[in-house]
Amino acid sequence: GMVKDAGKGLILVVSKWDSVEAKDSFTRDSLAKVIAGNYAFVPWAPLIFTSSITGQNVSKIYDLALEIDEERKKRIQTSSLNSWLKQALDAHPPAGLKNRSPKLNYMMQEKDNEVPAFKIFGSSTKYVHWSYRRYLETRLRKSFGFNGSPVQLWFIEKHIAHKHGVSPTKG
């Protein structure tokens, strides 16, 4: 959880895979489900089984780390993000709370953030439910990747977005 909160990349590594006794072709899959359940708060983190004695998948850790670094540096054009947002909203519009329905108008990626971070502008954004945030993040990952890295979504009210030149996410 601290890794996610810090906005760092993450690889879940199961070591000493060679010492597992009586493993068959289903052992890895059944164990992967248990591990995924224990780490459900980071479903975006890749899982790898290694053995330092046999060298199995040890070098793949470095390859994954480089891939995650590339994913974190990925930049998506604003026009692509806005097309994606429209499709996501058309497929599943946000539900409202307290008779207020959020309207999400457009989005853009933050440039100066080392974590993949996206600003979504609209009205009544404080009423966006946490489950809808998760829906957008999951759909964003399916479309654009960002495997192994947390994604930040900022929901910003249009009318206060650039008041007096101050960024609402910096401060």
C-alpha cells in the first residue's frame, strides 16, 4: 500500500519457486489467484515466480522494471484521451449522489508528474463515486496500458480549474 501511495512502480516477486514441493502445471495458477487476492489493491502489478538457484525468471525482473519505467513515461495525446473519455461515458455514464449528477467534459494528462496522472474536468465532480473512479482507471489501463504503475485520476471542477493561474492539483 505504501508503494501505491508513493506512486512508485511495483513488481510482485515470488522467490524460491524451486523449493515448492509436489508442484504441477496448476500449482502456479492456483497460487497466483491467492496472491492476487491478497494484493487486490494493486491489480496492475505484474506477478513473477523466480528461483535464484536455477536462475528461473531472475533476469526477467530487470526486463519488467524497464518496461514499467517506459510505461510510467508514456504520454497520451489530449485528443485521444478525450475520445476515450467520451466512449467510456457513453458505455457507462456516472451515477449521481444527492440528486446531483456529475458531468465529465474533458481530460488531459499532467506533464510534470512522474506518476501517470490525469485531470478530468467537469461539473459536480465531487459526486463521482469511488466505484466509477475504479471503472475509469480499469478502462484507461485496458486502452493505454500503464502496467506496473499506479494511475492518478484528478476530478476538477471546471469553474475553479484555473482560477488566478493556480493549478488545483499542485498544492
